[in-house]
Amino acid sequence: MEKMNSAFEWRDEETLYWVALDQSQIGLGFRKLQMIYDRLGSMERFWQADPLDLQEMGTDTVYGLPFLTEEVIGKFLKYRQSTDPAQLVAKLEEADTRAYPYPHPGYPSNLRQIYDAPAVLYVRGKLDLSVLVHSVGIVGTRNPTSYGQTQAKKFSKELAARNVPVVSGMAFGVDSFSHWGAIEA
């Protein structure tokens, strides 16, 4: 398998595969997804790779993707077999939600400065990048106490009611409770 030239030109089809991989829960977080994209120039190319090519990517020094172990490849192949990226994006569209993967031109540049930025930014409503200059991130444990759940919802609801955008990586726990609070505002 040849390494792809990474001249940048965003293709909307890439969003399908970024969303699918972002939601996969197979151990490919932002940094690993970014490495895959940097090395291959396309998440679609990774998604459609055959098992031998995936193994080569994990062992070949040209690709430099040592985290693609047999275990990760096995989980990925099982996930890929049961997942339709187009259906995932269609569900987002039904919920009036758009996805902006990290390399998308609409992804906020200030968010790219974070070491472990969200691989995909999910947005409901209109994304006005100028508003994000004065936004608040509410993040925390994935297993909050009932007090933590209540406070995350309360703070985000009050911030959103004052037109302050609430931002997070959409993890379970405090992150998700803060989003629910913002939606309720």
C-alpha cells in the first residue's frame, strides 16, 4: 500500500469516516486518529483498507502506526462490519447536528491549539466562530456524583441562557450533563 500525498483539499465524504471512527470506542482517540489521517491523507482510505494493509500500517516504519495491533485491528474490523458511517451522519442530521472533524476548514482554529482536541466537533444550531472566543468548557469525571451531575447541568444551563456557548468533548459524565443543561436553556 502506497502512502498518500497529503495535499489538503477537504472532501465531505471524509466526515462520514471521521464520525464513525470517533464513535467507535475501540481505542483510537484523537492523537491516533490524527496520526492515521496525517499518514494516509484520508480516513476513508483507512476505513476501507483490507486487513493485510491494516497490519502493514501497524508494522511498517513508513506509516509509523504501531498502535494498530492485532487486537485493535480485530476490534476495528468487527466495528466496521456492523457500522454504516452514512447512517451515523444521517442520525446527526436528523438531530439538526453537524460534525466538523479536526481537519475540516470549519473546525475552530483556537480549538486546534488544545493538546488533545476533540477529533470531531458536534454542533447543534449555527456555528459562529466569533462567539467561541468567549465560550466555556465544562469537563470532568465520567462518573460524577449526583451533586456533580446537578451542578454541571445548572452551570451550563445558566451560561447558555446568557448566550455563552458551552463546549466539551462529549464524553459521558460531567461533559454530557453540561450539554443537557445547555440544551434545556
